[in-house]
Amino acid sequence: MSTGKNSKNYIVTVDQEKIEPDLAEGTVINFDPLNRAGKKGGFYLTDEGELHIDNEDVMEAHKMAINKYPYDDAIKMIQLPFEEGEKVHQFSENSFRLYGLPAPQKGHVVGVIGRNGIGKSLSFGILSGDVKPNLGRYGEDIDWNKILERYRGTDLQTQFKKLSRDEVEASVKPQQVEQIPEKYSGDVREFLEDSGSDTERLIEALDLENLMDRNLDELSGGELQRVAIASTLLEEADLYMFDEPSSFLDVKQRLKAGREIRRLGEERLTMVIDHDLATLDLVSDNVNIFFGEAGSYGMVSDSFSAREGINSYLEGYLPNENIRFRPEEISFDRTKRSSVENNNEVLSFGSMQKSFGEDGFSLETPEGSIHEEEILGVFGENGLGKTVFAKMLAGAIEPEEGEAPDASISYKPQYLEAQDATVKEALSAHANPDSKRFENRIGEPLDLEELFEQNLQELSGGELQRVGIAVTLSRDADLYLLDEPSAFLDVESRVSLAKTLKRYSRKTEKPMMVIDHDLMMMDYISDRGIVFTGEPGEKGSATEILRIDEAMNRFLKEVDLTYRKDPETNRPRANKPGSQKDQEQRAKDEYYEQ
């Protein structure tokens, strides 16, 4: 393969689980241009029945051979957006490879943003010492001298020198906090006291007082996340890494965690991966962008300021490198809000009350009505009854006072259970997934086709979420009710979801109610809003249905956070607490600046 400046650089990745040796022999191998010419270096089968090709011999003409294989996405041939440069790590032949790394910076919190599956967590593993980089020479134990020579004179030189001497103490908050109870037993107090000093201050700062005597396996996802953040902060280390700390947390909890991460970053090397742009706005000083092809390769941009980095990511363009890594920008230009009050009413509900035991949680909600094409946003901290309200509307919980509306409601719960069935089988129970209507409205926007033949129990959290949303929208209903649909989704998937929901509601004239903590998405989709207030875990109540600007302002004031619109991208941005803009908006009681 030529590596000239103007040449096209291709890589091939193969999903060996989808390769049938006989089929591959009769298609890919037989039609390979090098094989047909009697040359070496084309596609071949190993003794184990795996399909391989030497990277340096990949050429554009191989596309024809790959296209002969009938299973989509089993073999991917990808043109790199620019000269590939030097690999940091590759797992095996024709597998994922990573180009570049973000560099920790003293006195600065380094944010990392990018799609799922392009090496963000892998980069944390390398920088923390859990994964030794092989420089693309998979199967070899690369001598540290070669690694040090590679990074001589770069921002990463010091980090790799320390790694080579086993001098890096890293404290890493894992992405999948739900696995913590599988590795550790006992209660929260024991778990945190084993982590380090300063425990009492962090317990108060992260609202953990009521969790201290509970066992780890009894905690919810949000509770586990806060405990994991506290544990990471408490450890004595010289590098701290937080992988998706906003997951499962409400806006107020994200703010509190963000303050502690920023406090830490003033003194220690600190890095954060997150899909919530508001979280990155709050905690990051600088940002590195990851881009590439999920499961195939990942590349890392130069360092930007937080605002510049997030805006460049949304634009899909790196000005310093003159690289466009996404054909279209992610836009926040909203279509005109629907004048829903003038639309036909679809359903109404009366005031409702629910309590769980004499000393348990209690909830009161007022009456309201929902109209055609309306998307009603539901805002509030965790533990104030949003999900209880949704379940009462859907008929899953019976209120003590009031009645659920006499309507057909399709409900996507907060937590999804994966049954033993393929994605296509699950969808077929409610719709024809092969129809053009399904493809245009649901399948293509949620990128489902590649998942059709996979078992639900084998899907990632993000994949299962997309399927759950699709199943919900596939049902014939008067109202579509979605509880935290953005969970586990990356930024691009969240934006695609927001546009899908809005488009679906307008096309079908069906209303939706959406509960979520991603304010970027909620700002984009919501026509009106409801705000839940009260004491988490004790009592909750809801406002009447408000105009969306009133609802956002009310909610942000409740959580003590100000937002403004970015002048370049029109995205809602969280102000850093105490900043000049933050103080100005608070003085005007304008927590949501339009």
C-alpha cells in the first residue's frame, strides 16, 4: 500500500463471529483481485477458519470481493480520513486499532469526547498502565525502550517514562459501575473506608449519608455511580480517570460530582470521558476528540479548549488538522415549537396521589392534558417520583387517589430487561421490521438493521436502549412514554434519537412524554414541560404543565445551575459556577437564557 501524501489509506476489519468459512471461500477469497491474479497477500482462511488479509496489501479493488459476502458488517473496508501515522495499539490482525492518545495535563482537567467503540476507554487503560501499548505489533511484547523512543519529545514522554518504571498510581472509575458488586462485597461504609481519607467530606458532598450502611448489591445504578466516584476521588494516586461519571445521575448530582472532579484537577492529573456535553462543559479545561469507525479504528485530535473542542466535535471538523471526520454537523437549530394548545387533545389525566407505606415515599401530581404532535418533557432530580408518575399513567402502578387516563400508552421503562430472542423477533411482535415505513421512521434513524439477527441478551447497553425505543414506537398507542431513553447512548446517537422522536411525533401526530436528564436533548425536543420538586426519596410533587422556557428556568433554579446558548452552535451550555456569565444570569433570575 502506498503511503504517499495523496494516496488513499485503507484498513480492513473482520468480525470473525460472522464468518462462515465455506461461504467466505466461495465469495471473498475467490473474488479477491490478488488471489485471481495468482499473487500473494489477498484474503485467506487460517487453519482455525478465520478470515484474514495483510493490511499492507489492502487496495480499493478489494471492495468488490468484500461486497460478495452476504452478511453486512461482517467485513469492513474503511478509508482513513488522512495518513494513518503510527499506531498506538492493535489487538490482533484485522481488528480494532488505535492511533494517538490524549495527554494528561497538570492543573487541567482533560475531557475526552467521541462515539462509543472508538478507543476512549482503551486510551485510559494504556495511560493508567493496565494495557501496555504494542505500537500495532500485536502478539509481541514491545520493549519499553521502543515505546519511549516513539514518544520522545511529546506531551506523553513523562507519562510513558513513569509507566516503564512502574511508577504510575492510577485511580480509575470504571464505565460499568453495575459490575462493582460482583467484585466487592459488604456495605458502602466498608468500601469507602478502604479507599482512603477525606471520607466524611465526600460523603456529604455527594449525598451519600443515607447509603453508608447499605450493601453494594442493594444500590441502584445512580447510587453505585456516586459511590464509585467517591471511591475514585478518595484513593491516593497521581492520575485520576473518570469513565462516564454522569451515567445514571441527575443534573444536580452531575453538578456536585463535577465540582469535586474540578477541585481534584487543580492539584492532580485528571481525565474525564463523558457523553453529556453539560458535564464536559462543567469539568473540563481542555478536550480531545476521538473519531473513527466504531469497532474498527479510532484517532485522537490535538487538544482544544473545552468550548472549542465540543464545538469542533459537533461541527465534525478539526480546523488545526483541516480534517472533516463527519460529513454533516450536529445542529441544534430547532424547528418552530408546536403550538400544541391549538392541536386536538389526545388524552387528559386527573390529579393523582401515591404513597408507599406510612413512612415511605409519597407523590402528588396535578391534572393535565396532552395534544397531538406534542412532546412533553419531564424534569426533576432522581427520587422525586418521575418514574412513579409514568407508571401510574401507563397503568403499571395504581394510584391511591385519581385514575390513570383511559388511553393506550406505550411505555419504555427506565431499566430494560433483555429476553431470549433476536432483535427482529422482538420487533416483529409489534410491527413489520422489513417494511419501508418501519425502515424510514424507526429502523434507519436508530441504526437497527445491523442488529436484527443478534440476540437481545448479547447487546451492549446502548444497543439494547435503541431496540427498547424502537419496540416502544412500534406499538399502536395514543401516547408514547419514554423513561430515560438517552441512557448508554453517545452524543451522536442522542442527537439522532432527538430528531427521530420529533420527526415521529410530527409524522404520526401522536404525542410523547419523555423523562430524561440530558438537557441538550430535552431542550431540543420539548414543546412544554413538567417539573418535579420535593425531597428525594421522601416526597415529591409536580408543577402544572408549563411553557418549555418556564419549565427549564424553574428546573435549573431548583438544581442551582445556569445555562446559556452557545453563539456558534446554538447548543445549550452550562455555565461554570461562579463565572461572570453565571453571576449575571442569577442576578436577573434568568437560569435558562434563550
